[in-house]
Amino acid sequence: MNYDRILIRYGELSTKGKNRKVFIHKLKRNIKRVLRNFEKINIEADRERMFILLNGENGLEIIELLKNVFGIQSFSPAIKTDKELENMKNAALDLFKKIHQAGETFKITTKRSDKTYYLDTNEINQIFGAHLLKNIPELKVDVKKPDINLQIEIREKAVYFSCENIPGAGGLPVGSSGKGMLMLSGGIDSPVAGFLSMKRGVEIEAVHFYSPPFTSERSKQKVIDLTEKLANISGAVKLHIVPFTEIQQLIAKQVPENYSMTTTRRLMLRITDEIRRKNDGLAIITGESLGQVASQTLESMYAINDVTNTPILRPLITMDKSEIIDISRAIDTFEISNRPYEDCCTVFVPASPKTKPKKEKVQYFESYIEFEPLISKAVENTETIAIAPKAAEQDGFGDLF
Amino acid sequence: MIYLDNSATTKPYREVLESFNKVSTEYFGNPSSLHGLGGDAEKLLSQAREQIAKLLKAQAKEILFTSGGTESNNIAIKGTALMYRGRGRHIITTEIEHPSVKESMEQLKALGFRITYIPVDSNGTVSVTDIEKAISQETILVSVMHVNNETGSIQPIKEIGQLIKQYSKIIFHVDYVQGIGKVPLQFHDCQIDLCTFSGHKFHGLKGTGALFVRQGVKISPLFSGGGQEWQQRSGTENVAGIVAMAKALRLTLLNQENSVAEMKKIRDFIRLELEKIDGIKIHTPVLHCAPHIINFSIHGFKAEVFVHALEEKGIYVSTTSACSSKIKKASSTLLAMGVPEEEALSSIRVSLSYENTMEEAIQFIETVNEAINRLRKVMN
């Protein structure tokens, strides 16, 4: 008898009181999206836990995918039986034999949620312990450091057995904390910032500034590929591509060179904020890390942040570059980010941008220029692409592969 | 025509040729070019890399494209030797390797490396203990083929990998040219560092191939130039050929899943029927052998005569490995297995693809019987 379901334990969301329904709903939706290729599975959710009924689908593949879903504390492949003692014993032994290897020790942990069950916890432990010891030669008990912990859960309607506890990704289900706009340049930092926000339940939509012919089709592809990696986590991510050439050219012409970077960032923020408003977002997420480059000093942030009072989430603000790189490798975006194409942050970089720009000065320079019509135009001409995880995508190369 | 020489090369699938054609016509840009055409070519290249990696359960950056099996073997062996000659100058391989391995070894020998050739038993298999005994402080590389191209015998790659894992200094190279698409091999599970395969052995095109280079393993490049393939193999990428190879691999693995049982049935039928014929001796072992190769000798016949006799009836088989067919030399694998030279000189190899049918096998057996009867009369 093989395990027929996967038991999922909720993470922090168990504590979320009245919002719990929403959390469970979002988690279920995300799991469904991530497992969309497994057509036969059934997902059952209650207040305490969720079950994925495999119905013959490949459990090993599903386990691998579940490891990346936020909002899961841990999960276990499990078997369900009725409350007939003989059936329970057979199921426990079968499951145990599947993973036990010679020389491994075990213990039994019983959770008796059904307080009316005729056997108490100790009796259950003894009955099942004896059954395993009788049937598996040279098996030993070790209650302190067992290799295998057979967990028995007696619930009102059924009994569940599981042997493995697989740690989940933790965090909150994506979407349970509202929506934010991720400013995605194509560098190493912004995808990591997106990933970390998703970890805390933010649903993200990415915003990318595209300046043809100064940046190439490949830099756009790079951003699409990065978004795809993020889409693997939640099942789908929208990408907004903003035409930015005209604005960048105007800035280069009208704003003193050492302030052009500050103005550029201010305009990017204004445009992102406008897109956020149109898409019902509640925050803007950036990959800024304090002091990393000229635009990420506190003075710069103060001067740039001036254009909006929308919350700006900066998950990387206190991280070192090496810590950020470690995460980007772990989420598989590092190699993509490292592709050597110009992006919106690297073209038009002045030789010596101000590291301590003054808010009043940049406001003064900008007061001579009519940016509003250009901002509206950029927002209007923004191209929005819905990015799905890799498997579903075809790339326009038809049947070449 | 009944084509039974699939270990020499395979017929490219029609769909594979279509891809090659379309990429060559519509996406002919150089992947290194900055413009859109170059961008498309680069996208195709990386998609092909990802597909191949996924099919072989490797990572995309572990797949290095080359021109085929010979080149991959040369890069693996000489690249390792160049890179680690400071660590030691001893290399271990077997007596039954493909010439691209053997001759690379001989070249290194001339440069001062010490080469140990491990013998095989009568089934054509090396012993892991023999390899273990050969390992010294100086050993930097062990190169063992997976499926032998002449007899189809399979080497204990996983066990050898387990052994070599204990020696952090040694690189493990496997020539997987004959095995791919026929006998699954998990590169990572088997602790393989470098693994060779070639496109035209699985219905791709000649001039395409790859070397799996496990992440973290460094070898010296043999080609210097524009720095393609992460500086490991310079030269403008054969994008059309590579896309074609990615498709060929996908289709082949699909066929493997659906048809390997049928292939084994055909192979077993041929084996059984050949065994019934007087004077035929089968060299392919019964156990630990690939599903597509049968090697046998017919007593008293020159292999060449027999190949041509079958060809007259539209059936294509091979004397030994195609690469050495033009030189009249007995199969070195058979000699290493202890087969007498006269017998080795009369050996014939039949190698199947998933396209071959039972009807073809039946016709092949009939033709063999006919040819033997006819030729025996002439020769006696």
C-alpha cells in the first residue's frame, strides 16, 4: 500500500483569526496552479489542514513542486484508513516498510484528536509499536532520536498515518497580503526582492522600463525570463513593459547631467505608481539595498521617494550583495540576471551621478519640464503580458522542438 | 531497404530535418550578433539547451555543445589532462573504448602521461575491482564507455561512479554515445563528471553532439577563439543542428518509452533464430547488454563477403564498428573479450532502431539463412 494523499500543515496562517478563510482559499488556489498538470488530483481543505488526494498521480513530482509553495509549514505523504484496528495495522506496516531501511530506529507519535476513541494514546503506541517490532526483524525503538517517526492521527471520521515530515517553504500564501508592483530592471536584486515579497504573501505584478533602441529585444527577453521564474512560485505573474525612450531622451536634454539619474528614478516611480493605481495595487516593491549605488543612498531615496506616499517595500534594504546573490542562485535567477545586456538602469548613466541629491534642487529642475503628458502616454502605451510558468509556454518557435 | 546499422548512424527523423531546415532558413543569425536575428538564434540555442538538459535530468549550464562524439571525447580526455596535469599524469580507461578515446589516450601517452587499459572478461565487462587496483596517487581521470559500440555490453557505470566518488582528485568520464535513447543513465546519480553523446546516433544530424560537464567541474578548452559555450568551445554555434538534436532526443526518448519492449522482442527473436543456425556464434552477452545490438560470427565466412551478400538483398549490417570497417582489422573489443582472431575477423553487427519491425527481423533471418546456404556451396 502506497501513500495516497499528501497532508499539508499550514504555516503561520493558523494564527490569522478571521482572515483564515481567505488564507486557506489563496493557498488552495496557488497549489492548484502549481499542480495544474496533474489532472487527477483533488484538493480538500479544512480549517486545520489540507489534503491533496493523489488519485494515482506521481507523488514524488508533486512533493518537489510543493516545496516551493509559500504558506506551507510542512507536509507529509500519508495513508487514510477507517478505524478498524486490523486495517490500521496493515496500513501502518505497509507505509513503514516503504521507507524503512535495515538498521534504522523508530518511534510512534499518536495524536488522538477524537477523544472518544476507545484506545488511549499509550495503548495505541503500544499496539502499533509491537506490530512493527513483530513484523520487521531487528527493528529497534529510539524515542529520543528516531530515524523514522510514525505519526498516527485519530480523527473523528478516519485515521491518518504518515512517516515523513517534509519542511515547506514557510511564509504566507501568495496573494493573501494584497498586491504590489515590483520594479523589475533585469539586474540581480529586483527578482530577489520580488521573491521575498511573495514569501510574505504579496501578489506581484512586475513593471519594466524599456528604452528601444538603447536597450535591445534581448534585455526585454531577460525580464520575461525572470518573470517566468517568479511565475513558477505562484502560478502566474503579470509583466508591464513601459516604453521609456522618449522620457529618457527628454531628461538627458533638460536636466543637468548629475541630476538626471535622480529625475529618471522619480519618473519611474511616478509611472509605476500610476500603473499600481490602475491595477489596484497597494505597494511598490524595489530591489534597493542601502548604499549599493548612487541612487540607493538615504539622500537619494529621500529625494526619489518624494513623488509618492504609496508604501515602498524594500526587502533587500539591509542585505549585502553576497547575501542577495545567494538567494538569486537559490531561486535560479542569477544566471539570467547576469546576461550582459544593457537595461534601463545602465543606459544614460551619467559619469558622476549625485550620491547626495537635494530634493529641492531636483524639484526645481523638473519644474521647467512638462512631464505629465509623457507620463500618461507611457502608461497608456504600456504593454501587459501575462506570464505563466515555463511548461505552458511555447515561445513562438512553433514545432521546432 | 532494411537498415540494421543504427549503431553506425541513424536516419534523421523527418521532423528533425524540418526543424533543421526551418532554423537554417528563418533563424540563420549568429547567436553572438546583437540584432534581433542574433537574439532569435540565441533564444533557440538556449531553449535547445534547456530541453536537452531537462530530458537528461541535468542542468542547462551543464550541456556543452560540440560537433559530435569524437570531439566530446577529445575535449573530455585532453581537456582534463591539460587542466590537471599538475595533479598527476595517470589515466585509467578500458581495452574496449571507441577509437576517439583510445587514440586520445595514445596521444597523451606520447606526451608523457601513463595510461592503464583495464581488460574485460569474456562478456566484455570491466571489473570495478580492477579499476580500484589501478588507481594511484597520480590518477586524474577514469574514462569508461557505457554501452560498447561493437557488442552492446554495458559497463557497471554506477558502481564505478561510487568508487571514484571516494577519490576527490579523479574526474569520471563516460562515453554514452551508444547508450543514449536506449539505456537510461542518470549522470548525477552515477557520479559522472563528463559524459559524451552524439546527435546522429539518435536520428539527429551528423556534426552535432554534446558533452555533459557536471557543475563545478573545470576542464581546459581545446578550441580557442570567440569564447562561445562559456569559453569552453569556441566557434559559431551550429544552431540549426543543435535545435534538430534537441528535437531528435525528445522524439527518441518518447520512442524509447513506448517501444523499447518491442525492440527487445525483436532483438531476442533475432538472437534465438541466429542461435539455431549452424556455425553462428553470438558475442553479445545475454545479460547486461543494450537492447539494440547483436554481434555474431559465422564460421568460415569473411564478414565482408557476408555484408555484401546481405546488401544485394537490400539489408544493411556492419562488420565491426563503422569507423574501423575500412581497415581490415579484427574488432578490438572482441579480441579483448578473448575471441580468437579468425572468429573476430568474421564478426557481424546488427543494430536496431525503434523504426525496425518484426517483419524486417523475419526477413533478415530468412535472408541470412539463404545467403549462408548459397555461399557455403560456393566456398565448399
